[in-house]
Amino acid sequence: MATFLSRSWSDYELLDFGSGRKLERFGNVILDRPEVNARSKESMPLAQWRELAQVRFHEKGSQKGSWKGKTGIKDWHIGWSHGEKKIRFELELTKFKHVGVFPEQSANWHLLTDFLANEKAPMKVLNLFAYTGGASLIAKACGADVIHVDSVKQVITWARRNMELSGLSDIRWVLEDAFKFAARELKRGNRYDAIIMDPPAYGLGAKGERWRLEDSIRDLIDTSLKLLNPKRHLLILNTYSPKLNVLELKDVYNDVAGNERGMECDDLRMKASSGKDLRYGAVLRKVKY
């Protein structure tokens, strides 16, 4: 297996990580925020971290916190491109330490762009647990028909702003529990050429339903495979769950699909400017051309 490695680009740079934190540049803004997987020692001296970081996140519990430093950032946008395909993101400092984009996903964005390239007829793409829409924007920029599903109204509104900022239109927005929507699509007989999923380790549905990924992963994979075009398709399943490592995710897939060819499963990592690789989670990819 080959590790799926993302690298920095002009508007984003992972500068360093260690001791449970990471130092990143988004455009002209440098952030210092927690990262559970950053267990190694920092490459830079901590004094250099403090000098570079303009904003630092302070945790107040397991999920929330606050930012200190240069917090009054306005019109904060970054871009990403692959070949001629370009998209843009609006960023903001949230109380959940996120800023509106997961840069480590760029390795998956490259694969999605390459899969959709040079298609004369629009391909159908389903983005589940879609957050602020990175994969949705890229698919639409490639000319695909895109359905974007998330159970949080605020992030769908955010994704819509990203679509407009990127000069795109006509993404279909669905405010709903992602798995329930996928199950209904299967009953309707709908099929997709590409499905991208980034489910949380645990969370709440649109109506407050509680769920844990390890309890649902088998049904999620099974439903997604049945929704795919049998002749040509792409499946990307990304997970940050500490209870689903690469081997466990691969075993679940093989149990569902019967060791079907074309599947790869490995860690998703980001190359830091300091030279080290930071592991973020596990990724399963299934490609059929």
C-alpha cells in the first residue's frame, strides 16, 4: 500500500507540528491549533512558533475553545487549483478550532479531478457529510452534476458562499442525514459515478439522531457500493475516527465487497515544510475505469 500524501500549495502550508499542536499558514495568516495526531517533537524551536503564530486556539473542553491573537480577520479567502480547475474557500475562526477547509484532503481532490477529467457528458457526483464543500466545488468545476448532503444548515450556507466565490453554480444542496438520503437514493434506483464521504467519528443527524461511525460503517459502505455506476466509478471514504484504523476499514470493506479489485486503503498524511509527515486518518479509495 502507498500512503496517500497531501502537500502544501501556494495558499496553504503545514509549517510544523508536535506536542499535540500544528502550525499552519492559510494565505497570509499563520495559526497554532491543537492536533491529536501530532505526537512527535516539534522541528522548530517553540520560540519560533510563538513568533510566527498570529492566532492560537485555546481548548475549553474536548470540542470547543477560543482563539487568541489577531482574531479580527476580514475577507479571509484561499484558493486551490489542479491544472485549469480552480476553487476558492471563505475561511473563519470557529469555536470548534476549524476554519472551513481541511487541507489534507487535497490528495483526494487531485484524484477526484483526474477521475472527472475529459468527460464529455456530465458525471453524477454525490458528496455525503460534505461540510463546506471542497469536493463538491471541485466536481462542479469539472462539469459534474453534484449533490451536496450535510445535516448542518450553517455549513451548507457556508458551502454555497464558497460556490459563489469560486464562480460556480447549480450544486444541489440537501439538508438531511447523509446515510438516510443515500438509502433513499438506493430505493429510488438512482446511481452515481462518484461518491465522496467524510463522515464524523460521531455526531448528530438533522433531527438530533445520535450515531457512531463504527456502528454504521458497514451499512454505509454497502449502500454506497450499490449506488455506484457498475461500469465506471470512484468511491472515496475518509475517516478521522480513532476506532477505525486502516486495517479495520479494509477488513470491513472486504467483508462487504468480497475482496473486489480496485480498492486501496491507507493513511492520509500531509507533508510539512519541516520535512515530517503528519497522519490525519484512514482513507479508502475504490476506482474502476
